Amino acid sequence: MAELKRQNSGGSEGSETNSVGSAASGASGVSGCSDGSTGSTSSAVEAAKDGDAGQQHEEEDDIDDSQSILKGIFGVLFTLSKEKVDSSKRFVIVKLILEFIQLLFLVAAPSYGWTINEDVWIWKVVAYINFINPIIIQGYGFYLGIMYTVSVFLLISVGLCVWVGYCFQKQRFPVVWPIQVLRLFVSIFFVAFYIASLTVFLVALSCNWFSGAPYTMAAFPDVQCLTMPHIVHMVVAGIMIVLFVTITVSATAADFEQNPISNRWLAMASSSVEVRALVARTVATLAFSLLRDLRKPQTLLIALALFYALWSFLRWEPHMFEWMNHVRAGLYGSLSYAAFNLLILVFSGDRVNTDPTFSDRMTLAMLAGLGPAWIFCMLVSFVRFRWQFNAVYRAFITAPPEMKARDVWRWRDWQAVELCSRVCRTVDAEDDEKQDEFSIKLAERMLKGGMSFFSYKAEMCILYANFMIEVTGATQAGAGQLVAAKTTKPSLVQRFAIFVREQVHMQATQTQASGENSTDLVAYVEFQKHQRLLTRSHRAALIATRNFWRLLANNEVQFSALSECFHDIEQSHAKADKAYKTVLERYGSSAKILHMYADFLSEVKCDPWGAVSYLQKSERLEEEQAAAESSVLLGGGTGSDMLDARNSPVCVINAQGNFQMTNKLLQQLYGYKRGELDGKNVSMLMPQPFSGRHNTYLRNYLTTGKAKIMGTVREVLGLHRDRYVFPARLAP
């Protein structure tokens, strides 16, 4: 009986190797199997025997369905957040200006009693950026046309999200343009013009609900709200509002930065503050549109929402760029000042009527104080940031090296750890292309101190993992922290952060194996598209050749048909050869493309000598890539030598259960030749029903971090290439 000795990660169940750490970053385990000897096997093979009872299988299937939906949602959010638009300074400036103007319109609308000249060009710009007033001027019918047009765009966005989620689960994107269109929609309607877009739907619901019947629209007094067909329009608008806000909140929650030294202008380690600011903007917009009849509660809600956003930015200082925190604090400080003046104006009661100059004075005080309020709140943010940062910095600088990191500073929360660890962003004085080594070590010590206080928090584990992976390059140690984060009952946002890290590693492995250097999903999809193009061209050339030989097999052959076959062969061969050469110009280091071209030269063009040269280059690249992947997965060294040197069959799989490496003993035991198992799923080494279930168990393990059968001795079955089974023992 073959004995399978499992080698699981030390971070999970006290095992011998550090392989499950790879699971969090794309590789799920190192395993082996041997005939009468001690070895190791993959965690997927371990899971294949779990849950023999039928009821347990049904429960696992239900879990798999829910995990599949969640993976699709995560895939959409990952796709949307992969391309960061805030790397452009111009985009950031425009976004902040639009955010300020749209919120200012909610506070400084003339309907409150401000004495604002609406004919001034500055106010016209403000009104057109919010673009609801110009729409209302055109009439009720024009407004409905705009509302339903925006609704169509929103439904298209939802449809594209569903399509992206489906394609992401299948790991196959036939085309790329829907992803680009979806990103464009999100950037314009959900980010830049969030308040203006939301207001378009809210106009349909904005009626005099608190003034008594008949209930008429605030924008169109001639239209009654509770009559047909406006009831239908309100229902549509309500559904669109729910969809719009849900998508925006989800996209905002997913917009965080995992690289502590990122150069993105709006980069944040956590999206929680931005979500709070979004909630504040949403509450202010709802109050502005729906509480027109209740002026005091309306203005009070708007002011409280803006005060809350200001407090959030002053309290947490979320942006990695220090000055961006001060700019955002100044922005909301200026708006909060305007809201404070609005409260005075509204709550003054009859004074507005008795004192003709009161509104003029309040308007002048509000407009004149916007700039000073902005500067004042920027200074408050600066002092608050430096006060906390400098105190921690001095404590760690003056602390003796032998002192434990836990004893240097008593952290209040993990956000304070993140804020102070930004010291790692300090650039080297002599080389501005790299970070200062002393600052990196200082940040690492701060993070270790934070881990001693908050190791039970998923946010802290993820923060430390990102630092080790991106800054120090300790990929294995960072992957181990991600596995630890899974055991802390992470929230959906934190699970998404782990998911993103796993996807980045998986795409990096796949793109490196295919000769592509980018880890961007769109670039990866582009590579897949080019590969399918080559496959179709190659197939067309083979079909043309096949048709020629089929024609010759007939008793009677017409010269015109023969000439047409020759023409098809020549045209298809030339087209395929041109396609290969064009793709090779871009992916010249892709072993897969080189191997395909070698097959084309050998099978189609009958050029064996040319095929040999490309095949040799392909094999050399495959060996180099395998060695590089082995070094990452196994923590250094030559992976093939390490695996072949073992006395038991060994394989390495990724998070999807696909083989990354196999050694000679495993290939011999299962009857496969070198390279035949590469990229295939580990389920092919086990019979049914285990092969049909093991991916479910593997996904559940990677998602939850909880092992069910690891650390136990199990009898399992292996499936030989010749389709016979043999017994094996799975042992810790």
C-alpha cells in the first residue's frame, strides 16, 4: 500500500513544511505519495476523503454554491479595483473639485434663504456640475427621459457586473471591452458624479410628503406623486437608487491599497473612512431631496453628515500620502463651516423676515469663510497627525534594541499602527528609487509591536502581510500571516483583501508561466485572447490541409476544386504564420506560444528543423520558469532538485488544485511522463466520487482556513493513468 505523508503549513496544524503559506498566495500545498514509503501529498488529495456521508456532501454543496456567488462578486470588485485611476494627479484634482462643488450645492442652495446671484457664472458652473437644475428647466417629460436613460446605463452596468463575475469564475474572458466600459461607468457615474447621479433618481421621489395632500413633486408642482403613471416612475427610481448605492458602496469598500509604498495619490490601507464619507454624502443627498418640507431636520441631518465626515478624516488620517489627509480634512472642514452657517440661517426663525440684511450678512460670512475654514482644518489635521506620529517615532528611535517591540509603545488601535508604519515610505537619501533601509526596519518593529497587541484582528494580520510581501519581499512569511488572518473570522471586506492578494499571486504565476509580465487582469485577458487567435488560425490551417487530402481520396477530382484547396491551404498557412509572428513579437518569452509555433512548423509547414529550434527555446524557458516558481513556492533553492531529491513522490499545486510541479517518483507511480501533469488538476489522480468533490473541499479550506482531515491518518485511493486504482495511506 502506498503511504501518503501530508506536509501541511506550520501556520495551520503544526506540520513539517511551510506549504500552506503558499496557499494564501496561490499555492495550496506540497504533497507526496510513494509505494511503501513515507511521503507527502497535496491538501486537495487530503480533502478528497472528507465527508463520506450523503448529508454532509449536500451541506458542502450548499456551501460551495454560496462561496461560488461570493467569488463572483469578489471577482467583479477585483476587476474594477485592479486599474487605479487615481495615479493621475489631474484626475485626483478634478475628483476633489467635483466632490466639493456637489456637496457645496447641497449646503448653499438658494432655496435655504441665501442671497446668491444665480446669474453669476461661478454659480452656473456649480449648478451645471450637479446638472439637475438644467434638466428640471426643460420640463417633466425631458426629466423622465434623462432618468430612464441613466437607469438604462445603470442596468447595463449591473449586467456587465454579472458577466464579469461569470467570466471570472470560468477564468475565461472572451472580450475585454466590457471590462473597460464598466470601469468607465464606475469612474464617471459612481465616483466623480455620485451626488449628481443619485439626485437624478431622487427627484422622482421628492414630493411634499409632510405638507399634506395633494402630494405634488417639488420640482414639478403640476405633477401629483400618487397618481399613475408617476407611481411607476417612483418605483423604478427607488429600485435604481438601491442598485446605485449598493454598487457604489461595494466599489468604495473594495478600493484600498495593499502596497504600503504605493504612489497612488488617494491610496489608503483601509477603505473604512472612505465608506464613512460616502455614507455621509448619501445621507446629506437624501436629506436635501426628501426633506424639503422639514427645513430644520433637513439642515440638521446635512450638517451632522458633514461633521461626521470631517471627524472621520481628522480621527483616522487614512491616506498614505500625508498631505492628502490634510487636503481632505480641509475640504470637509470648509463644507462643515458652511453647514454651521446654514444651521444659524435656518434656526434663526423670523429674524430672516424682520432683518432684511441678515441673509446678506450670513451669505457673505459663509462664502468669505470657506477658504479660511479650509486652511484651519488643514492645520488641525497636520498638528494631529504630527503629534501622534512624532510621539511614536521618538519612542521607537530612543528605545534600546533589546527592548521588546510590545514594550516600546502601547497601541490604541491597529489604525494607529498603520499610520505610524508609513515611515517605511521614506525615500533613501542617496537613491530616490528605493526606500530607506533604516525606516523599513523601524516600520517593521512598529508592526511587530502592533501584532503583539492585535494579532487577533484580521486587519492587523493583513497589514503585516502586505508589508512583508511588498516591502521586505518575505513572500512566504506574508502568506503565513494571510492564513492566520483567515482564522480570525474576517469580515467580507477583509476576506476580499485576502482574495485580492491570492488573485495577484495566481495571475503573476500564470502570466509568468505564459511569458507575460503584467499581473493586470485586462493584460492577462489580452494574452488569452491572442492565444485563442493562434489556436483558431492553427486549426484553420490543419482543416485546409485535411480538406485537400479528403479531396484526393475521391475517385474523381475536379481541377477547380483542387485549385481552390491549394488556394485555401496557401491562404490559411500564410494567415496562421503571420499571426504567430505578430504574437511572438509581443510574447517572445512565452514558452507556451513558442511551443505552439514549433508544433505549427512541424505539423503544418513541414519544417522540422525550424520546429526544433523553437522547441528547444521553449523547453529552456519552461525549465527557467519552473525553477523561478519553485524558488517562490519553496522558499529558495532549485525546486526541481529539491523535489527529485526526496525519497517519495511529491507534487505542488496552486489554490485551484492545478499542478505547479511534480517529481519523478510521482510521475512514475501514476504512469505519467515529465510535463504531462503540468497545469492539470490534481483530481485526475483520484477516482470518482472523490475527484468530483475535492475542488469544493479545497476552496472551502482556502476560504475559511479551517482544516477538517489534516493531521489524521486516512486510507485513500490513487488513480493510475491506465485507469486502475491502488490503495494509499494519507499520513501526517
